[in-house]
Amino acid sequence: MSTEFALPALARIRNWRWIGPWLQLSPAAIIYAIFFLAPVAILVTYSFYTFREYNFDSDLTFANYKYALTNEVFRTLFLRTIKIATIVSALVVLLAYPFAWILTFVLPKHRQILYFLVVLSLFGGYLVRIYAWRTMLGREGLINTTLISIGLIDEPVRFLLNSQYAIVVVMVNFLLPLGVLPIYNAMQNVSPKLIDAARDLGSGPGHILRRIVIPLTMRGVVTAVAFSFIATAAEWVTPLLVGGTGDQMVGNEISYQFGTAINWPLGAALAITLIVAVIAFVGFIFGLLRLVIK
């Protein structure tokens, strides 16, 4: 009798086994829904509201998106944001890749301490870094003072601060560790024996890099590009503190619309447009990188 009752019970348990993986994912899914999907849904909802005399109501309209896409000032902001984010992403990868290579193959005995220093740099205060760069790039900063003292220039260089150059420098400094970490982790897939075998077969450094190393580390490169591009495109503090009046980005305009202008519908439309543009551009970069390594 006990066997007769046990068999149906076991069958029912097997039928419900598919719930196990979903239960394990449910905490992450709940957090994702609360802290990402819900805010985006609220932004999308507000972006269709109508703004009238510092008030907005639920009369749905596409006017906010039309204004965000057709206004010349906003188009300039979007193009400038994409340009700066692209430059920052390229510089981060170009600087992070050789550093990750050094950690992996040149100084393997010291990789742990160097890796620790890279991670430690992430805990430095962001605003502290910005003001440190303001001091270095200013008219009487370290760079101008040094250049004048060695006779390379006669007067302080003005373009170092309050310019797109300053924005790029600060963002690269901040995002470089985030570029090193994924590329370094990807380089763990590159075996030194594989490189030695390629050399024994007559492959040169360029051929090894292009046909072996880059394809095996492409996931890390793509991750570094995505991190750098997304973080730069959404930035508004750095342009505000080290950029000039003509160097503001979309994030600054979104902050202005939500704050001073109290035009939440337009600010939401700009934010959603920026999200879509960033996703599309990152997808384009991913496709381009895949074509390069083929």
C-alpha cells in the first residue's frame, strides 16, 4: 500500500520540478523589475504627458518626442554626447588592453597586487577626482605650471579646462578600471602555450594579436566598450564641472528639465530617446567589432 501511494506522489514532484529554476531566479527578477523596469515604465508614461504652465496632465501626446527629435539644440546635444562617448570608449579600450596584457603576460608574478590596485581605484570618490583634475587642468594648475617652467609655453593653455578635452580626460580616468577588469578576465582564456605554438609556426606578433588574442578576448573588449559608452552617455556631473558652456551633454539637459524647468514630460522623452539611442549605438558597435575580427 505504501508503494501505491508513494508512486503518484513522486510523479507529482517530478511534474513540479520546472518551478525550481524559476524560484531561484525570482529574487533577481523582482529586484530587476523594481529598480529597472518600474522606473523605465514611469519615464515612458511621463514622456507622453502634456506640459502646460509648469503643470502636466495625463493628456497623452507625442509632442515631447517630436520636440526632442526636431529641436536643433537637442540634436546638437545628442550628437555631442555620442561623439564624446565614442571617443571615451575608444581611449578606454586602447589604454586598458595593453595594461591587461601586462598584468596577464608581462608581470604575472605581480598581477595580484596590480589587480588589487585597479579594484581599489574604483573606491575613490568621484567628485574628489573631478576637483583634483580641475586643479591639474586649471590656468594655474600642475600641467600649465610645469609647461611654463620648462619653457614649452609662455602663458597658460586655456583649452585644458572647461572644454570637451577635459570631459574626455576625466571620464577616461574614471572608467579605465572598468575597462581593465573585463579585458583582464577575458585574457585568462588566452593560454601562453597557444601563443608559443603560433610563434613556432612562424606567426608574427600582429598575426597572433589579430587571429588569436583579439578573438579570444573580444567579450572583454565588448563589455569594456559597453560600460564606457553607457556611463559617458548618461553623464552630467563631469560636463557641469569641467566642461564649458558649449560642451554640455544630454544628461545636463535632462537634469535641467526635471529640475529648474520642472518639465518632466520633456525630460522623460529626452531620457527615453537617449536610452534608445545608446542601445542602438552599442548594438552597432558590437556588430562592427564582430566584423573586424572576422
